[in-house]
Amino acid sequence: MTVIAPESFTEIYGELLPLFHSHWLELGPFRDRMPLAPNLEIYKYLESGQELLTLTARQDRKLVGYLIAAVRPGLHYSQTIQAITDIPYVHPSVRGRGIGVRLFLAAQEEFKSRKVGPWFASYKIGSELAPSMDKLLRWIGMTPQDMQFSKWLD
């Protein structure tokens, strides 16, 4: 059985790291130039201000997935609480079982309870996961808003 629940990022950071590494290997951009190095101080800061949501998916107490989001007023919209999905991930060994759907639905409920207005989520368009993420995000009622571009500057 898979349990989806909010947890403290800082308390489970050591458990998150191996999944972060798997996530980075699978989907991280510019891996040859941009090493995985989570900014623990920023995560701690956001969590201390109740501005971070860390949802976990556990099977037999083992961490198999997460959805982490910043929940705070926007930089341009200081009177509106926004949720910006930082990183959602489900380990490949347990994909296709609805765990990602359950993480996003749980996040939606948590965001509603925190009086979030807009919720932003994205995915890597070149990834093999893109079609399923697109389907999921549309299924929960999200619509495309922005197209994001990137370029490595030497």
C-alpha cells in the first residue's frame, strides 16, 4: 500500500537525496555542467516560514516519490498566494500505479487549504514522461500558460 502524506523536508532530506539523484540522472538539464546540489538553506528557510510543501509517497515506509512546491505570495502579485511546483518525481520501479496522480491530487487539496490562487506545474517537454505528465496536468484542470526556454551561457 502506498501512503501519501506531508512531511518535513529537513527531517527527511537524507532520504530524499537518493531519489533526487535518480531524478537528476533521468531528467536534469545540463548534467555535464550543472551538478545536483540542492540549496538546503533555501529549503529550510521556506519550510520555516510555512512556504514549502513536501508530499511524499511511501510503500512499506520506503520513499518512492515526492512532490515539492513553494507556496508563497508571488513576486509580482504580492497579495496572491501561489503554488509553484519545484519537483515532482515517482521512482521508475513504481510508475504506472497512480502514485503521481495521488501526489498531485493531495497537493491540490493542500493548496486549497492554504488558500492558494494559481498553481503552476511544468514538465520536461523532451522527456518520455511528457505525454503522461501533460495528460495528468490537463486531467486535474490545468491549462498551458507559458512556454519556458533555456540556454547555457558560456
